[in-house]
Amino acid sequence: MTFVAGALAVLAAAFIKGAVAFGFPLVATPLLALAVGVKTAVAVSILPNIVMDSVQLVRRARRWPPCAACSR
């Protein structure tokens, strides 16, 4: 039951991050803390947050044109 509640918390937070592009830790940590302890909630929410931020960084890096000042 704890696993299901944690998974739902992470999915809800991921949905909100996808909708507004921020807020994953703000939603995931308190929701996870309802199912498990606060220390565990922080530890569990770090990995998905790093993964999602890395994916966004890679996607954005492809779209950005090189800066004019950097090519001098």
C-alpha cells in the first residue's frame, strides 16, 4: 500500500511539473511524506527530480542557438 501511495504521489507531481514546468519537489515531497517519513520522502524524490531536470536540460540545449558572443 505504501508503494502505491508513493507511486501516485510521484505521478501527480510529475503531471504538475509537465503542466507548468516546475513544482515537482514542492508537490512530491509533502505527498510522499504522508506515506513514508520525511527523510525518506526527500531521499526518494531526489532521483526522479534529477532525471526530469536532466531531460529538460537536454531538450532545451538542442533548441538554443549558439550565442553570438561565445563564437568570438
